[in-house]
Amino acid sequence: MSNSSAGRETWSTRIGFILAAVGSAVGLGNIWRFPFQVGQEGGAAFIVMYLAFVVLIGFPAMMVEFVVGRQTGLNAVGGIREFAGGAWKYLGGLFVFIGFVILSYYSVVGGWVLRYILGSATGGYIAQGPGEYFVQISSGLDALAAHAVFMLLVVIIVALGVKQGIELGVKIMVPAIIAIFALLAVYAFTLPGAGEAYSYYLSPDLDYLLANWQSIVPAAAGQGFFTLSLGMGVMITYASYLSEDENLGIDGGTIVIFNTGISILTGLIVFPILFSAGVDPETSGAGAIFLSVAEALGNLQFGRIIGVLFFTTVAIAALSSAISLIEVVVSYAIDEFGIARERATILIGSAIFLLGAPVTIDTVMVDLYDIFAAQILLVLGGILLVTLVSWLHPEEAIDELSKGIKSFSGIDQVWLWTVRIPVLVVLIVSLYLGIDTFVDFLTGDAFTDFLASL
Ligand code: PHE
């Protein structure tokens, strides 16, 4: 990044912005959450819905955030205040709240990843067996300690304000993910269960989709928003660094393509391994990526080294996303209360650690936080953003989007009417169904049994 004449940093290169946005988007959402959602929502039927959401809803919704960011040149909270004013400034408050909730359990899962770096180095999960190992480290004191370490890393990076570090990290991370994941996907291809897994993963069962759309739709909406870092202003902040000759559509498209490709690749590793090991993807739940990769590494030559590399890259991906989450909260505290960056980061990091601590009691708590955050909060944030931009400030939005897009006139109107009606309607339906899913979860066996056991 370099300093512009106005004294505000802009990305030194277009690539710098894309790298940072990809760094936010690519993370546990692709590697941990995606296979877990696929497993719970019936395989390829979910994927079809998810892809539809990413392209038809997520991509236009990303443009909504880009427009606010570039127009105001401010972060999520300040950008909303400047763009909208009045009571809309509380939308910034919602973003801060969402950042708090998501990072609190994201860090717990990030802690699992850190534990698996260690487990790879020592061969721990190979000796103990992938299933037992996951049970042992995913809750209790082990998980609490790892959660603390993950949050500490986030706080250190953000307190130091190392933006260049993020750029560099992502530059290494994306090619590393592609190389290591491709290697594991090729290995997975050779397994006896691969054929069965591919048909589960790639050929959608439309009857299943029709019978279960009420849970698949909100799950796909939640995954679409979560994985693209939408619905809480993260992309407002990043786009605020962009210059006006940038084509927002091309940038957004690049981010969506990278992000989706990495998710699909992850599934090509996870499902052949689970099927070959005789593990039902539905029951492996939040453990899917950890169980499958641990299983594979136990059988591979140089498994431990590959494991260290694999989980280290995943940790970098998780950290670069976590940084974008905490940044929304930290910049709010700096703007609003005038606290110094280090102090703000330490206070906020500690509060988030505390909010995440109950998640380490039992993995069912991950579901509690996660359904609430992805299927309700992010979708709600998306609905409010889309309404604000497309209905209340259409002229500014159109004007801003058209800058840098010269080749295709009329596309701005297509975008405006897409977000105004179909996107908004689908998101409102998704929110309604997401609330339903959350209520079902709260009254379901897994959660009530857990409460009874306390
Ligand atoms: N997109 C990130 C991931 O997939 C998570 C995230 C969600 C980051 C919302 C910022 C905002 O891991």
C-alpha cells in the first residue's frame, strides 16, 4: 500500500486490493464450513443451491458493498454513516455485533487448526486415531487454550497494523492452498470410495432438493454470505481503498471465482476420503475436514510433513479472514471513542475471547453460534444493505458503479433491478427460513440434550 495525496492509503496495485479481499473471503468458510454444510444438507443438492446463491445473490450483493466503500472512502461503520445518515448509522452497530459473534467461534475453530499443526508434527492424530483425536481437541481445556492462542495471534497482527504482511501472506497462501489441496485431491481420487463420493458430491438429487428446500435455501444463503464475507461491511472497508477507474464487476468476479474454486476443491478431498473410510458425511458434521484429512495423512508417505504444510496454510487463511472480522470492530472503536489502535485491539480481542469461551464446552455450541450468525445475522445485514443502497440511494449507487465500467452500458440498470427485487425477495425468504432452522435447532434433540447434561 502507498499513501495517496489525500493522506489516505490506497492499494498500491489493483492486485493488492484483490489479494486482501481474497484473504478475507478465503478461510474456514471454504475449508471447514463448506464441506460441513454439504454433508448436512445432502451433498450435490446443496451445491446447486449454493452456486446459485453465490452467482445470483452474492455477487450482486458484493457490488452493493463495493459501491458504498468506494464512494465514501471509509470503513464499514463510517461508510454507512456517511452514505446514509440518520438511523441507518445503527446498521454499523449491527456490523460490529456480527463481527463479535462470528469471530468468537471462528477463533475456536481456528484453534482446532492450530492444534492440528501440532498434531501433524507429533503424529498425534495418527497414533490416536482421527476420530478420537478430534473429540479430544475440539472441546474442553485443549480447545480453550487453542482458542486463546488464535485470538492472541489475531490481536498481535492487528495491533501492529501490518497491512503489507497480509498482502504477502495471501500471496503465499493462495498458491499454497491450490498446490497442497490439488495434491490431496489427486490422492483422494485413487481411493476405492471415490466414485460413490463423486456422485454424492457432483450429481444433484433433485427430489431431495425439492423435499428439503426449506433447510437447503437458508443454509445456502448463510454459506454464500459467510464465504464471501458479505453482510457485515467487510467489503465496504476493502473497496474504500479502490480508485475510481477500477471495474468493480471484474474485481468482484475474480474474488468470487477464486473463492468458489477453493471450496469445490476442498470437497474433492473430503468426500472421497470419508466415503472410503466408511464415515457418513452427515454424522461427521463440523469435524468433516479434520477427520478426513487426518485419515488421509495417516496413509500417506510424508503424511506428517504434508499435514504441517496443509494446516499451516489453512491457519494463514483463517487468520487473514479473522483479521478482516476484527478490523470492523476495531476501526469502529477507534472512530467512535478515539481509543488508540493497540488498546482497542487488546480490549476487543479479550472480549471476543470471552464470548467464544462457552463454545469450547461442546461442539454443539459451534452450531448454536454458527446458525445464528450465518443464517440470521449476515442475511439480515445483507437485506438492510441492499435496501439502503438500491432503494434509498439508487442514483449514487448507479453513478459509483458505472465509474470504471465503460464497455457495457445498461449493466448498471440490470444490476439495480436485480438487487432491488429478486435479490431482496430471496434474502427475505431465506431469513424467514433461517429463523425457522434456528428455532428447530434450539428445540431439537442435540441442543436440548446438551442443556440437560450441563
Ligand atoms: N469469509 C470468511 C471465510 O470464509 C469468513 C468471514 C465472514 C470473514 C464474514 C469476514 C466476514 O472464512
